[in-house]
Amino acid sequence: MADYKPQELDKKWQAHWTSSKAFEVDTDPSRPKYYCLEMFAYPSGHAHVGHVRNYIIGDVMARTKRMRGFNVLHPFGWDAFGLPAENAAIKTGSLPKASTLANIAHMKGQLQRLGISYAWSREIATCLPDFYKFNQWIFLKMLERGLAYRKRSTVNWCPVDNTVLANEQVIDGACWRCGSIVEPRDLEQWFFRITQYSDELLAGLDTLTDWPEKVVVMQRNWIGRSEGARVKFALTGSPTPFVEVFTTRIDTIYGANFIMLAPEHSLVAEFADRSPDPAAFRARAQAFRSQERDVRMGGKEGFDTGRQAINPFTGQAVPIWVANFVLGEYGTGAVMGVPGHDARDFEFAKLYDLPITIVVEREGERLSAETMTAAHAGAGALVNSGEYNGLPWEEANRRMTADAEARGVGEGTVQYRLRDWGVSRQRYWGTPIPVVHCEKDGVVPVPYADLPVELPEIATFTGRGDSPLAHVPEWVNVTCPACGGPARRETDTMDTFVDSSWYFLRFCDPANTELPFDPAPAGYWMPVDFYSGGVEHAILHLLYSRFFTRVLRDLGLVNFDEPFKRLLTQGMVLKNGAVMSKSKGNVVDPDDMIEKYGADALRLYVMFVAPPEKEIEWSDAGLEGTFRFLMRVWRLVDHWCETIGGEGIPACSDDCTDAERALRRKTHETIRRVTGDIEERMHLNTAISSLMELVNELYAFSEGTARGAPSRAEAPPGRVERAQTIAALHEAIDALVVMISPFAPHMAEELWQRLGHPGGMEKAEWPSFDANVAKAAEVVVPVQVNGKLRGRITAPAGASDDQLRELALADPAVRGHIDGKTIRKVVVAKGTLVSVVVS
RNA sequence: GCGGAAGUGGCGGAACGGCAGACGCGCUAGCCUCAGGAGCUAGUUGGAGCAAUCCAGUGGAGGUUCGAAUCCUCUCUUCCGCACCA
């Protein structure tokens, strides 16, 4: 009788996995590959149970796939750049590099103590030059292809600290440190031209059939394709000949009673210059601009510029307004106001008492501009629209777009919400952007041979002033690679999302010093077969990765479009109803749980409470429950080893008693369900349920022959004599240990060894399902009469529908309900139920 | 406002359109133990009954079907995402 000592097993087998390099892999074209990846971690210092859930999910998949015969790549790395390390440096003086590396070391220990089966030799950290060198390499390639470019853009500026703030550093419009109100400020910044791939990124979504629908929808909305038209309204008394608007409803143009410009529209400046009081005009427009842009419906404001434009369809002059809710970055930055048929325009018109014209009505409908309380934004046929009267709105839309094109006053066009990706960050702890600014040659890329441009070590962080790198003169001042004259390095660093946009490719070839990765191993391992992580990355990270994959494809480095075949977004772990966080004081440290119950119990519990994509509420009691289950498994197998194991196990044959046959059936049924639950449905909780059922069955089976796992108090167990009983138990126990190993690998290894299998579980094979064994010899089929269960019949397995029908109608319990009545219908459903309808 | 997902015991959650509540937690009773926060056995949706069993039951109202937690329509509630994108 051996006691279950999980902590000892954890240590023993983790050491074994490390020394035997159990999870290290190489490309092997002769075997099917499986790339299993969890989103890499930000090294915040301590992983809590919420983080760790994701790694366990991936590990269950990786371990299962290994035993299913796949060559499994399961790597891990660190998303190590980012603001928190820099903020900590500002607050506590800890240097970003030192604190990040220390955090990584600690968290790596945590993951190892959980027994996650990573190929640690492929570990990467984005803050190390051998990784970020290739951020720079890719940046230069994108620069060459016009996919990276500079333009002026607005940032959050703290006027007191005199520094740029990241969005996360702006709290309710104020600086996180000093609380002063943040101002918009224009800076020259770098952008990636993701919009060049808008259409492709949108179309690619249709191929992502193994992604959660929710994520696909979010990306589709984010890309935000809409078809419409640009229409030119001629200007009167202006050097600019016209103002162009974008609309998806050109069919409502006869109702366009005004034009609205975004405050930053170029015409606003021009109008200001030519207005009686330019300063006041500009100030009004500027006031709209600097307001928080997220003023919701109801916060509308605007003013009349005093200028007019000609509606190209009606020929009438309409006033031009500036409106705070018109977006400068979308469409043309100008819209036509159709108050009768757009909720926002209606509100604006009511606010400033502008005229409303009805131009679309449903059949039999009679709208009145005076009495209507909301815009009629829906479908209908045109009225008050000249030659287009009576046309259904969609047809009118097509005709009017064509007519506008013919007359040269507009054109059909497609707009996207997606904007180019601003990658400049005025921060220290990121990848230096590899260009220099030369007075003579302008922006000059750093030659590839000079990569990486390494981050200089900085001693102190104040969080004040412009980019920290600008204050390191010996780093900033260089000679221009083009002319040899004096030049300054770019002092902005890259958004950390650049790192995460291609790190999964680096894992395929992590030591490459010449290229981000070699196309050959990437071609073998990619795409990632299974990717899991938090929903919070549903848009940015996953979209940027899809963008980068296409860029790298166009560079000839990969030959596919989509990096992640199957995606799982795991739910969060709550404690006391809230997401775990240090400030709330409700974090559960996996190390504490491991110390108490061992890694296996923690792993099993987190997988058992709910399906992976659901939120779970942490419960100590639940963890104890799964620990008890492990004890049950341990005692069962321990007992088996003590009494029978190792004595020469006979093979299963057909010479079985009913009980033996039933056990074998349960074993194979469990194999089928567990395999499907893990591989197909990712319902890890029900996979565990099935294993629990098998264990229960084994305990029940042992009653009367030998107790499978007697309580300590009980007398020594009897021996199992019958060969077929031994064979069936052996089959069940082997299968159980293998199938539980993805969840509880340490215990499984120990038991596997005790069961006498050589070579450790890395040599173990997943049990194979035998449909013939799983099939019952006879089936009990319920019989319904008029929807109510009235009897059960026993029939040989594989009985035909006709046989079942006959048996059902002959059954005495059923006869009692149908005699004297007319049988209308008898349905046999998939051989598992008979339904009789009588009247 | 738009979009998505979901509503099942005291709780977490199971149920290819086919015996609702698997599995577990908690709880109840009993056994076993020096003791137990260990182990074992039985019970645990509600109502009726000693019982076998019967009736009701998956947010609500309709519908399709021999048969609906599951599919359709409407409705209520909750959670999530986006949010003045013209």
C-alpha cells in the first residue's frame, strides 16, 4: 500500500521530463504535426490561477495530441516589453530589464511547477535583442514596401509632466500621475498600412470556421466595410470648388438640408480665415476637437459657418455647419444632414431648428415633418425626389449612384472603419524603431547589417519630458548611413503589439540569427493548429497577427494566409464574483494550491468546473473534491498493482461474463467520449466526468470479486482469479491512466510506471476505441404511447426497426395503453426509442 | 442604439430533436473510526404515496413535430463586445 504524495510526485516527474527532454521536438515530415499554442505571457511577476487556466487547457491538448501520435510543438515565451515595467521604473526605480527578467524567472518556475509540457528550449522573450532585431528587420521590409510610413497624428499630452501618455495612462481624461487634464497634440508618428489589406482581412474571416463566431463578428465589425457614395456639393464664393461627403444613403439626398463638417476638416480652417472673426471661429471649432470624443448621443453641438453648398440633385443651396460628432478620420470628414431619415441628423436639426424634408415613406405611410418624433431610417419608396419618386429605396440608391457618376458629381465607393495602425510609442521599454533622421537625407533606414539597434541602458526614469531615449545623447547622435554626416536616431519605440504579431512564427526557428525564421520549419509547423487565450485579444492582437502573416507572405517567408486554424477564447477565473487582481486582494496563487494539493488536483479542478470558454468562480471546496477523486484513482490503481499487476496479464477475449462485458463496454464508451470531448469539442469538463464514471464503475465492479480499493479499515482484499476479469480490469485501468494523464500527468506517470510500462508516458499511446466492444449485446428500448413513457422492451443489439416495432406492440405494459384504441402511427427513432400514437 | 452569447435543482454544470438534471460540490441519514475537514453506503427538482408508481417541471407566451431544454416567432432578463462610422 503506497500513499499518494502529490508534492513528491510533482518534483520527481518534473525532473524526469526536464532531464529526458520529453517535450522537445524537431521537424519530422514523416509524422503529422500539431502546433499547440497559448498566448504568451506578459511577465507581470506572478501568474494567478486565472492566467494559468489557459496554460492548462493548452497542455491538455498538447499531451493528448502527443499520445495520439502527433509531433507536437508546444512552446512558450514572454511578451516582455511594455508600459508596466516602465511605470514601475518611474515609481520604484527598478530598472525595466532587471525587473522583467526577474519576473520571467519567477513565472517560469510557476509554470514548471504546474507540469506544463513546454519545449523550453524554444523559449523567447521579446525584450531580448535576438528577438527584437527581427521586429526591426520586418519594419525595414515594410518601410521598403511602403507599408510603414510617417504622418502627423494626435496623442494624449500631459502639459504638467510634459510627456505623451498612453491610453492606459489616461484616467477619465486626466494624467495618471499628476491628474492634470490631458490635451491632444499632433506628432509625426509611424504607421503600418493595415488598411491595404482591409478586403483580404475581411474575406479571410470566412475561412476561420474553427474560430468562435463572436470573435469573427467582432473583427468584421472592426474592419467595418460599408458601401456608399461620395458626392460633391459645389461651394459658392470659395477657392475650393466643392465639399465632398460620404453617404450610404444617396437615395435620401433630396432630403439633405444641410452639410456638416468635422471640426478638423480642412475647409473649417479655410472658412475661418475668410470669416469676419477668424480667431473666434477657430476657437469654436477647436473647442469641439479637444473635448472627449466619446460624448454620447445627446451631447451634440455645432455652429453654422455661414457658408453654403449646392445639393447636386436638387440644385438648392444648403447651409454648412461644423458639428462635434462628425468624425474627421472617417469617410471624407463631411456628411450630408438628412434629418428626416437619420437619427443623428434629426436630433441635430431639432436642436438648431433646421428644416426637415421627408423623402422616403413606406407603403401607405404618410410622414409629417412637423409631427414626427424620430427619423424614419428604414426602408420605403421615394417621395419629394423629382424623377426618382416611387422607386424603392435600394433601387433608387443604385440609380442615383450611377447618375451621380454619369454627371461627375459623385461615385460609388467602399469605406472601412479600419484605420492604419499607429505603432510609434514615446516610451523606453520597447523595440527601437530602426531609422535615423538626417538633416540632409531625411529619414534613413538603419542598414540590415547594423541590426539590432539595441536599447541603451538607462539609469533613471522620471516619466517627465519627451521620449526617454531622447535623453541619451551618446545613443541618439550617430552618423547618417547615407551621407556620413551627423544624424539623430529615432527616439520612439514600437507598439508591443508588433512583437505579438509574429512571435508564433519565431517559435518555429527561435535561434535563427539571419532571418525572423526560416521558411522551411515554419512551413512544417505553421499554421498554429490550436491557439488559446483571452477574449480581450479578439480584435487587436488577432487582427494584427493576421495582417503580419499576409505581409510576411508577400515577402515570401510563408505561403499561407491565416496563422491560427482553431481558436479558443478561455473564460476568466473569478473569486468572490470579481476578476482576480492584486488591488482587490482576491488572487489565488497556484503555488499555494500546489503546495496543499499538488499540481494535478489544481489542474484537474480548473478543467472540471466548467467548459474552457466559460467564466468560473474559484472554490476551495471544489478543489478538495477533485483531490478526493485523484485519491480514489490512486487507491484503485494502487490496489490493482498490489494484488494483480505484473503477474502476466491475459488478453481480452470473447469468453466473458456479463459483468466483464459490461466493464469492457464502459471502458470503450469512455474512450470514445473522452477522445471526442478533448479533440473535437474541447469540453474538458465532460471528459473528466466520463473518467469519473469509469472510476465509479470500476469500484462497483470490484464489489463481490475483490474490492478495487478498500478503505484502510477493511480486511485485506480477496484475489481476482478469473483470467477474463483480470484482462478486463487491466484494459480499463490502463486506459484510465492514459486518459487521465493530460489532466493529472504527475500521478499518471507514477501509476504508469507502477503498472509496469517501460519508458515513461512519452511512449504511451492513447487507447484505441473498439466499436464492437462498445456495442451492447442487447438494448433496452423505452416505449412511449402518446408521448408518455409506458414500457421498456429488451431487444438484441442491431434489431431492425420492424422487430422493435413488433416487440413494442407485444409488450404487456404497452398493450394496456393501446388495447381498444386505434394505432395511428408507430415511429422507431434511431433504434433507441419507440413512439406509438393512438387515439 | 447596433451586434453577439446565454437563461436547466441549493451551487458548478450534463443532455446527435428521443428516458431532463450525467459528473461533481453542498446537504441529510447510516456505517466505520480514539478522533476527523479521512473512508464507505444510501438519499438529494417540486408535489402526492409506506411503496411500486403517478402528476408537474428546463425565464414567459405561441408554433413546428409522433416527440422540443434543444428548431421557429414574439417577449422578458442577464452577461459581453462596439458605440455619433453617416
